[in-house]
Amino acid sequence: MAQPADLLYSKEHEWVKVEGDTATVGITDYAQNSLGDIVYVELPKVGKQIDQFGNIGVVESVKAVSDLFTPIGGEVVEVNNGLDADPAAVNRDPYGAGWLFKVKLKDASEKSNLLSPDDYEKIAQD
Amino acid sequence: MTASTDLRRTALYGEHVKAGARLVPFAGFEMPVQYAGILKEHDAVRHRAGLFDLSHMGQFMLEGPNVAQWADTLTINAVGTMKPMQARYNIFCNPQGGAHDDTIFYRLENDRWMLVVNGANADKMWDHLNANLAEGVRLENLHGRNALIAIQGPKSVELLQPHVDIDLASMKYYFCAQGNAYGRPAIIARTGYTGEDGFELFVSGDHAPEIWSNLLRDESANGLEPCGLGARDVLRLEAGMPLYGHELTEEIGPVQGGQQWALKMSKPEFIGRNVLAEQLERDDYPRIVGLVMAGRAPAREGYKVFLGDREVGEVRSGSMAPSVENKNIATALVAKDAATVGTTLAVEIRGTKHDATVVNLPFYKRAK
């Protein structure tokens, strides 16, 4: 599956969509497929300051607990509460209904530490 | 993790690769953890039927006039009283009352048994049997040579019957028969590890791929799906069945693990008997209980369990349970005073305590 072209990516298989001074974060299709059926997502609380590439939560499949890293730093301004009742949305629609949280950017230059869709594609094919 | 070159492959490895299964190292073999997905496969077994490759499990043949008497000195359940073609769950203990392995005996003939042991324990158990060998007992190790294919789920009789020459509907639970599957010799047993009706087919590794692929070719349209070890673990946990290494270990024996129903203290002597008798007498041992979590966060192996502020034990297995209203269930080894059904305990998950209630096992029981 091709990576959406309007997103940036991390080596830890998260995506970022930057719009103005806010970024939406999720995990990639490759990540959700590798994890398998997702049953629980633990996200940072609204208002929390998080640092780029910091460990900020977990994504759990039936079998395993995986750490969640944020691809970008800032203040958490919204989390996807719908995932409490329907964590499988991350499997079904990782770039849409399965988004995880939104951050008010601390430093827009952090974007330069992220991967383009083409560069991420190379990682996700391994 | 072991390098893949060191891993063994079952006779069905090629079928798993063709089907696009996700393979993981398990008990020294490269085994399918999932095909289409754990939840989908779980649903197939609960409502239709699933097909499992369990060829990693150890199959030993025990033959000779003294097998029954000998095996009864090594195990907690009765071997000698088994009827021909009967199957019986049994546990081999160490002298401290812990479990070497939990197993199933199949009495194929008066003086011939098959013993099925856990894959991860196959080498240990083969050594244990040989170290304790007696006159009039001959052993043969078929581990990795014979295959084991299980079909599990409410449609098992319907989907398997057209392809075997045994009357499946009349076979009792925990009995077996020697017959043929697609014309190939098979020991067919009404046993399983999912909490559903089903059968296990012990066949030659040479015949396993054709039986496996024929079953999927003929019965996929009727609901049969290949299933991996991931779904099997959720199914067995819901059904309250122990998994060696979790609810039973060299330290956790059958009294603590909840297998007292299989413990025949009427047998005068067997390895571990003295310690088990003392445990029963004192009744103060930590024990395995079932937990249902109140919240959405799953309990996982190793998480600490509390009664109030006091640490009383740890989680041994945990999963989201589709057949228990999608709640998170777990087993935990806890102190006696924390083990009463209805008690509210707390499981510490990443530094936060989450409520859990002690419940009776099994979590799930199929409608008869």
C-alpha cells in the first residue's frame, strides 16, 4: 500500500499531518498490519507536553503491548476518544478514523527530522 | 530470538507459507501465529470450525506390559484404569510438587499408549521418561515426524465426517479411534484445547500436507478456516485451560494450578505425591484464580496483583476475550486470602492500579 503523500513519517511507523501550527498523529498501515488486531490504545492526556520521539503511550494487540512514540513534540490538544470503544478503527482506517491525537507544535523545525512518503516506503517494505 | 536457521519446520510449513501465515518461533519450530487475524480465527472456532497445525507437540509411543503400572508412578491421574481408546489428561510432577508437563494419554491398545506432551517440553519429557524407564516399557519418539492436525468448533463433526471412515457423532468426548482421513491412516481423537467440540488427527508427516490442503479445499466454503497459535491461546484461556509455562510450571503444580480434579490421591505412590498431600492438608498455598478486569486496559503476564495496598501475586496469562463480552480476562497466582470468588483485586498496569474481580473458571463454557 502506498503511503499517503500529504503526510510525514517516523522510523517508528507513526505518521504526522501538519496543518498550520497543529499536527495530527497516527500509526501507519504497515504498523497496524504488523501489530494485528488492536484491542487497546493508551494516549497522553490533553494538556500534556510531549517531546519529539518520546515514549508517550501504548498500543496493544491481542498478543502484545507496543510502545507508542510521538513523531513530533508539543502540547496535546485533543485525543481520539472514540478509540476507547472502538480500538479496531486503527486497523480499519489508520489514516482516518484511527488517528490517535493532535499536538500544538512546539517547534515547527522538528518536521525536518521526519521522513518523506518515499523514504518511509523504503523502511516499510523491509 | 533464535535464528531462523536453528528452527525446525513441521510437515505443514509449506502450507502455512502458501497461505500467507505469519510465522513465529515457538517451541523450537517456526509456527503460524495467525493467518487472517486472531479475532477472525477465534470467531471461526467459536461459531464454525478452525484448522490448527499442532505438529510441534511431542508424540511419544509407550508400549509393553508394564506401561500402566510404570506411568502411574510418574503421574498424578490414573493411567491403568483407562479403557481402550480412551484419552485422559494427566500431569507429570517433580518431587517438589511442581509440574514437569501437562499431557494427554491415549490408550490405543491394551498395552500401547500414545502420550502427547507440550512442544516446549518435548525434549525434557523424553529425558524424564528415559531417566525413569522400567522393565516392560518401550518408548518411541515421534516428535517432529508425526503431524497433528486439529479441527475445532461446533461444525467439526459436520465438516470432518465426509473425509474419514469413523463415525464421529458416536465418538465420546476424550475417546479416540484408529481410522483413515482421505484414505490415510489417522488416529482420530475427540480432544482439543479451545473449549469447543472438535477432533485431533494424528497422522504421518508424509500425509499431513495433503490432508490439510484437502480439508481446506473441500470445507472452506462451509466455514473451515486455518487458525494460528494466537487464536488458540485466547480460546484456551477463555475455556480456563492451563498453558504450561503460565498456569503450570516447575514451581506451580496441579494443586496450585487448579487441576485438583485430575489428582488421584488414592494412588499410593507417585512423584510429587508427598508435597501435594501436604499442600492439600495445609491449604495455605498461593493459587491460580480467574480475573475479569473492570476497564479497557488488558492485564498481561507478570503484572503485579494487589489486595488493597498489599501485593498478593502476579498475572500469569491475560487477553481481551471476545467470548466474555470483549472484557479483559486474566489468570493470576495469588495468596489464599485474595482468591475468594467475588473479591476485588487490583492489577498494576504501567504504575496505575486497575480493578479486577475474582471469578470462577472457566470464563467461557459452550452451550451443550
